[in-house]
Amino acid sequence: MHMSDGIVNAPTSIVFGVVAVLGLAVCVARARRDLDDRTAPMAGLVAAFVFAVQMLNFPILPGVSGHLLGGALCAILVGPYVGAICVSIVLLLQALLFADGGLSALGTNITNMALIGTFVGYGVAVAMRRIALRSRGGLVATAFVAAWVNTVVASLGFVLEYAIGGQGLALGTVVALMTGFHALIGIGEGVITALTVGAVASVRPDLVYLTRSATPTLQFKEARA
């Protein structure tokens, strides 16, 4: 859902640029308590993985593309605050190095993908934590649902921004295209997120942020299974 320059007007870009800066400031302040000798290396690996999968883009509207987001994946593995920073770094590098998303649209892109996507995905994962703690299969299912919801809700962030400052297409058309395409993209994101989280949990369950506090219980259940 990368937005290019000019998709929304300048005042809208400025407003959501401020939202992005304030949101990231909170994330940086809160991320300090989550970073340790396990989370820091994982954050680097997660950011590199998200950078790679986000290079696969699907055109939706003129100047707008859909792709995997990675917000739920980051949040489940390294926490929502560190995860939001990881996705933001990816978006910044893509804008600077590959012109994937305009610089004036960086605030809207960060708001949608790094903030809305990551925190919504983590919220869904927390709501399903009991299922995730039952077994690796429960964790995989939780990751899939969180990733699908994160993708669809993040696309609604774009719809909101377009409703405020976009022009050229009817809002109903934008809603239908964005939610329809991202509902399908969300299935792919869910599968990739579920497989990745499941793979990490099978080798190092202590690295999964969502279930870390209950890792011994999860390991015990997996051993019995």
C-alpha cells in the first residue's frame, strides 16, 4: 500500500507526517525496555525479511501499490514498539533507495503500515494469546489471523487519508479496491507470517515476544504433543 507523492494533498501529508513522528517518538521511548540480547538481533533479521517481502508490489490504483506489510510478524516476534520501528526503517530505506513510496508520503505510509498495521496486528495477537499458548498450531493460527487483520485495517488507513485529502477517484471505488485487494493480499501475508513465526517457535520459542513470558509452558505442551 505504498503511496506516491501527490496521492493526497500537502496539508494531509503534513498532518500524517506529524502523526508518524509522534507515534515513532513514543515507540522509541517504549522500545528501550524491550531491547535485550535476544530482541536486538531478531529485530535486525525481521527488518531484513520485511524489506525483502515488501519488494513484491501489486498495482491497485495509479500511484498506489499493495504488498505484504510485515507489521504483525514484527510485533509477534519483537513486540509492537520495536516492530513499528523496524517497519519504519524499511519504509524509509525503500523511499530513499528505490523510490518506493514518495518522500512527502512517508508520513502516511509509516502511519498506515508501521503504526496502524503493527499495533492492530499485535492487538489481535494479544486477544488470541490463550490460543497461541496452547500449542504451536495455536500460535500459527494466531499469527495468520493477526496478519490478515493487520493488512485489511492498514488499508483502511489509506482510505481515511484519501477521504481527507485525495482527489480523482470516487471514495466508494477506493474503498472497494483497497479492501478487496488487501483482503486477498492478507491471505498471503497470513501464510508467510504463520510459517515464519511457526519456524522460529519450533527452534527458539524464547524468541517469540508474544509468548515469551509463557515459553516454558509452551515448550512443555509441545513436548507432550
